Amino acid sequence: GAVVSQHPSRVICKSGTSVKIECRSLDFQATTMFWYRQFPKQSLMLMATSNEGSKATYEQGVEKDKFLINHASLTLSTLTVTSAHPEDSSFYICSALDRSPYNEQFFGPGTRLTVL
Amino acid sequence: AQKVTQAQTEISVVEKEDVTLDCVYETRDTTYYLFWYKQPPSGELVFLIRRNSFDEQNEISGRYSWNFQKSTSSFNFTITASQVVDSAVYFCALSEKRANAGKSTFGDGTTLTVKP
């Protein structure tokens, strides 16, 4: 099956710094990628839909200035957590939608962010 | 609006027991996809199955089987002869099928513990 990678897999940063997480579709082009957030022992919550070449669409309650999304190419979307605070500590998972008729969604392995 | 309900928060069984994880969904779409994912402690989502709304045929894959009942909006997952390695959080998810859609709504997950 298709592969989606995320980098880094884990990151620890100090409060106030910005962190960039990359999501790459390795063997297919993805015009649409999604970013999810998962708090400990909770479900995945969709944060935003990232469309190549256009602005991301954010879900209600997600601060777009806090979570900057850039989908600059058909294989790469980035999520930047700006001025991170401890409450931003979470597991961030991206997924990429293939262009087949099934619109299959392939998930990345996730990035665990810890803000001290 | 879509909704996925996994009523069982935690289930604990002894190895070799059969266990069924329940999933009930709500959607106004006539075309949709249902998924089950396994999330081991490492955090990476492991895809188990996808079923589209037009295919009500039950499926068996080794010790895993799925029962899709459109009439009751349920998509239950059974593990036969459970093993310790089956211990994980299992998520049921629903994905709408429209152009450039595919974003998923996840249930809250069921934590399965299989004891030796």
C-alpha cells in the first residue's frame, strides 16, 4: 500500500518556540492531506484539511494562526505549531488522500510533540 | 453531521477468548466508507479494513471478522481466539465520499487488553 511519512517522529521543545512537522506521501501524489490531533487516551480529532496550492481549511475551534499549514507540493504538507505551549503537547497525525476513485486515505506514523 | 460511537471504552479478556468490538455510526450520506484501525502503544495507526456503504458482505481475515449491518448502522469487529499481541486501542472511523472529501470521523476508541 501507499506510504506516508512524518518527520520528526518525536520532538521536545521549550515553551514559546515554533515546531514544524512534515508529512510526505512517498509513492503517490496527494492533492489533499489532513492533519489530526490526538490527546492521550482520546480519539483523533481533525484539525484541518490541507489542499495543494491553496489555503488550508480549519475545523471549528482550531486557531489557524497557531497551527500554520502549508501544502507546497503534491507530496508535502507541513504543520507549524507557532509559539508552542505545554497545552499543545499532543500526538499529531497526518494523512494523505490518493487520487484513485476510492480516494483512499493513508495515515502517517504520527509525531509526538512535548512542550516543556 | 457524521458521528461514530464506540460504546465500549475498555474491554479486558483472557487469551483465547473471542471478543467483539462494537461500532455504531450516523451519517446522512448515502455513500460512505467505514474503517477499523488498530493503534498499538507505539501510536502508529494500523489499517485493518475498509468497507463501502454498498458492500454489506461480511468479511473474515484470519482471526478477524467484521459484521456490517446497514439496517442498524453498525460495523462490529470480532477477534477470535484473542492473543496478547491484540492488546491495543481500536478505532472505528467513517469517511464521507464526495469529491476531494475523505476526511474521517473517528470513534472514541476501545482499549482492548488481552491477558495471558
